[in-house]
Amino acid sequence: MNVVTKTITLGDGREITIETGKLAKQADGAVMVRMGNTMLLATVCAAKDAVPGTDFMPLSVDYKEKFAANGRFPGGFTRREGRSSDYEILVSRLVDRALRPLFPDDFHAETFVNVTLYSADGIDMPDALAGLAASAALAVSDIPFHGPISEVRVARINGEFVVNPTFVQLEDADMDIMVAATLDNIMMVEGEMKEVSEDDLLNAMKVAHEAIKVHCQAQLELMDAVGKTEKRVYCHEENDEDLKKDVWKKTYDKAYALATACNADKHSRSDNFDAVKAEYIETLDPEVAEEKKGLIDRYYHDVEKEAMRRSILDEGKRLDGRKTTEIRPIWCEVSYLPGPHGSAIFTRGETQSLTSVTLGTKNDEKLIDEALVQGKDRFLLHYNFPPFSTGEARASRGIGRREIGHGNLAYRALKPMIPDDYPYVVRVVSDILESNGSSSMATVCAGTLALMDAGVQIKKPVTGIAMGLISENKGKNYAVLSDILGDEDHLGDMDFKVTGTVDGITATQMDIKVDGLSYEILETALRQAKEGRMHIMGKILETISEPREDLKPHAPRIVVMFIPKEMIGAVIGPGGKIIQSMQAETGAVISIEEIGDQGRVEIAANNKQAIDAAIAKIKGIVAIPEVGEVYPAKVKSIMPYGAFVEFLPGKEGLLHISEIDWKRIETMETSGLKEGDIIDVKLLDIDQKTGKFKLSRKALLPRPPREEKPSAEK
């Protein structure tokens, strides 16, 4: 067994080891990456040949966490790992986006990358190691790959940048980004931050890249040690140079004319480009056209791409006629839907989001049960992208990885603006009704509008914009595009989404598809993005300038109160009897949780009367009876010697027959009291040994004057 190990030492003395040759030796490449007691196994397998007709990179990346890694049982009836969680999907996407651009353009074999967390101690964060593990597995394989790459997390903690912080360290961070890069170039950035500046984000990326260079060098040494510097020979594309030249010769000028014609309608523009291809195909022999269809599609795609890029670089003309810094027309509307607690429409060009906000109680919290993280989430954002939004005639098959990724970006953008200790659980749902350009950024804008319409007192409005790039000669000639179209994303070199308030960036996501992107270009993109965000902010504030002062009439009302920790049981009662009774009597929803040395009580209802009634009952339970105080009491039972009355919720005492009235009462039948009566009583005393309460009604009644006895005659 030939085991090879490489060690990477971080700046703080921690070590990462990469081991190959011991496990999963039948895979094309396999490594175990370890940091402390956190261990991830990455494997990669690629088919020897491509499926005929494939003209893309069929890459699948799966990141999974074993519950056993942290000594836990999975939830559910089967007690075994099931479908990927949203978190696992998000990590898979981070790795996929970094790897995909680096496979050769003509390599089309099905390739599967699996990264599995097998051990964790809850100290080091495994997602920051997944990209390194995947790339190292490719490095020790013979699969063609223009890497290596690595990914690191950079957090800013107390003003200092920390690479791959621990779970505990990250709690104090005001910036949390994941960066992927090769030795020479940044490939991917994603993260959230608390209103940081553009310069801060650039500096964090530079810190990340320096750390990644060390990771990449270790992989190159590992590749050399296992003898995998030479990759497999493959041939996955047929080519016909004569046909290629013919396609370019007969279609390029027409495609260029369309690219510079400045047609703002997406479908019309697409139909016009398709017509050029169809016209060319008609000039061919039908049998040749059918036989060469795949090649014609590929070559004409390249024609369209070059025409669009040249139009922008040479003439400054975008497909829809805008300038590079120009934002498409925007219109917004709030309160469009009467049923939700808040709603908004945000339309930018041919991209439209209809977003709703629902306010809920503690019972609506999302439960998080993952291998390393357990907890609850009180802010939810769900993003839906139905096929009709792009005019596609196909059925919707549920939520895919793309929806989860786009929704997560909008979630990270808006979450920091939810008020601290907000009593409501908030759910934002964005349904994309039209799409041509960034729908995730439309979700951020529509989400801001809908939250303000719902009366959520967000700290500041948030807007977002997607930036693009067309470049050549390794970035020496380039154009940064604001508010990119779908075609500009697909045919361009960068997709850079930035969200933020007037005071700074809250979230970002960037994918770069070319080598040699300089920090100068990134800085230009960030400055231009800020200008675009401020323009969009103006449009939003024209629609609704600040959150509504109050919630909608049909929104639940929530009041939060705190009680002593030792009184939680008294409020709940045996088997939940008391709290259930209070909910039934008042109509309010009451929930309690222990926070530190207090009990947090959340009371929700659709009317103030129900809340006030529930508060009164809870205050009665937690109130400490005071000698000398007067309480309204309910007669619970009649005994021969007196009546038992409840003067505070859950607190009963005996009103002795002698304390009912100043006049003598012979029997309880003549007392005038019956079960259910409400009377005022005074607490005279509390027996220190038994805790029994001595109550009196007569102490509250005027004492009759004493009858004077006649004097005896002498």
C-alpha cells in the first residue's frame, strides 16, 4: 500500500493533511482531508467515453455529512441519512461552481465528485475543506482538469481577517465569505456580511487567495508524488473545420447586425437569432443538415457569443440597446395581494418577482437538525422559479438546487436587516413570474418591499444587482455590465451579484469563467454595482419610503413577556393542563421556552382582548401572594366549615365560615355563597410551615357597631 501524505500549515499553527493511497482505491481519485478531528473523504470517477451528442460538461458534485461523524443518530422513522439537506446542497454548489469552469471545453465524460464528512468534533468547519478535498481527488486522478483549486472561508473578527475560523470564532464575525481560486485566479466568491465596504470585500478576497495558493502548491506536489501529472487522452468532440468555417462565413455578419440592432424584447431577439441559423440550414442538403445538426448548433452558438461580445467591446452596444452602466426600467407595487400579511411586485425589465410575507408565532419556527448544527430559524426565505417564467412549456418538478442556491443568497442579503429579538417568525416567498436577468436580485428587492409593506421594522432597505463582464486579452480590454441579461450571463465572463444597504454590502455571489481577472476589474465591478444599487434603492423608496407603522389588521399580534425560570412549570401545569386551559379560555396561542435564567413567554392572537386576558392569567400565576393584598377570588368548592376559593391562578385558600361575614353564620347553606361566585378576599397570613393561605372576606366589610347592653337598675 503506497500511502502519500501532504501537510499544509495554517498561519495560526493548525494543520491540514491530505492523504491518498489508503482508501477507495478503485475510484479514479480519492483523498482523505483532515483538520483536527474533522475528516472528509473525497472521491472522483469519470466515464472513459462521453455519451454521444453531449456538448456540455456532465458534472455532478455531492457533499454529504454522516450523522455518525458527530456521534449522532439521524432523525426520522428510518434513522438513516436521506435526501440532501439544503445546507449540503449549498456546499455541493460551492464546490461545483469552482470546479466546472476548469474542465477542458471538449471534455464531456460524465464525472462524479463525492465529498463525505466522516468525522467532526464541532470545532473546525468542514464546508471550508470540501473544495480542497474535491480538487485533491482530481489531482491524484488521471481526469483532465485545469486545476488545482482550493476553497477557504475568510471571516473578519474584531477587525482582523481569519482564514478557516472555527464555529465559535465565526459567531463574532461581521464578514463571512467563501472564496475559491487557482494559483493565479479567483474563481468563485460567496458570503454574507454586515454592511461592509467594497474595499473590505476586496481585501478579504486577497487574504483568501494567499491562503489558497499554499493549498494549490501542496496539491501539485501530491500530484507529482503519485505520478499523475499526465492526464488521460480523450476525444469527446467531432469537428468539421470546413463546416465551421462555412457557418461563420455565412452567419456571422447577420448575427452581428442583430447584436447591434438593440432589440429589447427577449423572445423577439431569440427568434431573430434562430431565424439566421434556420436560414443557413435551408442552404444545406437535408441529409447533411440532419447529420450535422449538433455541429451546426455548436458552431452557431459560438457565432452568437462572438457577435454579442464584439458588439459590446467594439461599439459599446448591448443586446437591448442599453449603456454598460444602465439599469432596465423598474416598476414596483406593494399590497397587491390582500391575503398575505405583506406583498410586493418588483419588475426590472423582463424580470419580475411577486413576493409575499407571512408573520407567524414560535410554533412556525423552522427546526434545523443537521449532523453538526441543531437549532431553529425564525427567518425563512423561499424562492420559486416555475418554467413559465421563461416561457418554457414543461411541468414544474419541484425545487431544485438552483432554487435553493438563489433563495439562500436573498436570505443572506435580507436576514441581517430583521430587527433584533423580533417576536415574529417571518417567511418571505418569492415567485418568479418572468425571468431575463437576475431573479435572485429581484427577490431581494421585492423582499424588501414586502417586508416594509407588512410592517416589519427592518433596519434598512436592501437592494441587489447582478454585474457581468466581457473581456479579452486576459482582461486588458473589458467592459463591466450593470444589470445583466440572461444572454449576457450565459455568453459573458462573470456573474457577480451584490446586495446591500446605503451603508454597505450584506451579501455577494460571484462566478468567474475566465483566467486572468484582475483586482482592478473586480474593484470597477463593485463600484459600478454600488451605483446601480443606489439607483434601484431610489425606485424602491419612491414606492414605499419606510416600513408601515403597524401590521395589517389580519396579522397576528404577539406580545413577549419574561417570567422567573422557576415559574415555567407553574404556567405549563401538569401535562400542559394549565397552559392549554388558558389558550382555550382566551383564544390566544401561548408558547414558553427557557432562555438563561428566565422563561420567555410568547402570546399571539388576532385581537388585543385575547392577549390581555392571557397576560392577566399568566401574571396571576407568577405573582407572589402578598399578605394584606386584596384579590378577586372564585369559589371552587363549598365545605361544611367554609369555602375553598382560587384567588390567583393555581393558588387556592380556605375562606373559613367565621371569615365570611361579621355576623355569625351557623351553616354554609345560609352563607349565601355558591360554587362559581366571584368575591373579594384579603390575604391575612401565610403559614410558614405549610404554605397555607388564611383569607378573609369579612375584613373587607364594614364592621357593624356594637350593641350597647342596657345598664342594670340599682
